[in-house]
Amino acid sequence: MLDLEPAARRLAHLVTDMPDDALGAPTPCPDYTAGDLIDHIGGLALAFGAAARKDELGPSAAGPSGDASRLGDDWRSRIPRDLVALAEAWRDPAAWTGTTRAGGVELPGEVAGLVALDELVIHGWDLARSTGRAYEVDPASLEAVSGFVASFSEPGQEASREGLFGPVVAVPDDAPLLDRVVGMAGRDPGWAPG
């Protein structure tokens, strides 16, 4: 079991502090503005919270959206609350056993938990970068995500990366671990908004 709370709370803080005038800002995700990314984060919070609870009828059946027009007026309170609830759901040892569904895909519980953590960490970095904010990850979360994305980053893994990550971005071996992780996840660690 991993503790998703530090990464969830960091991302919740980034969402809460996002200024309205930055919702149209570009992100390292080429198809998403900051507002689109926040909507996606809201959807993944619900989907992976339901996956932890093995809630087959909940929002885990559909993939997270990514459309700022669907944010609603309460997004600054609702999405952070849902992120904290996601972390709480993954504290149950049963969440990490058996199989579950997230985004319409059936996964072993322990894999779904890692995917959830990966989403929290990588999209936290994305959102922080969209407005030039600093981003820190707790060491345990960063190590776990590093191992997860590394498993998809070796030559010959291109097909298994589809839909999860962009092409690997080469990063020097002596770069900080967070830079290497975002590079393996298909982001340029030097990315900055235009």
C-alpha cells in the first residue's frame, strides 16, 4: 500500500490556488488548457476514488473528462475535496487487492493504485508548470511513480504507453528525479508556458 494523501493534498492545493485568469493557460499536455486539466483532475479523482471502493456503478466506468466548460462554479472546493476522498479511499487495504475498474479498464487493485498516484503526481507537475509555480513531491510518491513510469519507458514499450504517456523525453541521468520522471512520462522538464 502507498499513501496517496501527500500527492493528493499537494494537487488539491494547486487546484484551490489556481487564479480564474489562468484557466486558459497552456499546459505541458498539448490538448489541455489549465481549465481543461483541472476538469480532467476532477474526473480522475472521482474515477480512482470509485476504483478504490470497487464501485462498479460509480464514475469509474467512464474516463475522466477534460473540458473547462464543465467545471461548474464549485470546482475550487469540490475537486480538492474529491482528491482528498480519493486518497482516503486508497487507505483501505482492500483497495489494493482483487480487481477494479478505472476509466472503463479493468485493472488489478495494486496497479490501479499506482496509476492513481501517477495521475496525481504528473498532473500536479503539469498544473504547477502551467502557471510557473514550484512543485514538490514527497520522496515516497516520487519513487513509486518513478518505478511505474520506468516500466513503460524501455525500448519496445511504445505500444503499452499509448493513451498513458507521450514519447519519452531524454533527460540526463544526473538530472533531479522529478525531471527524469516527467521525461519518462513524455514531458519536457524544461517546459514553460509560452
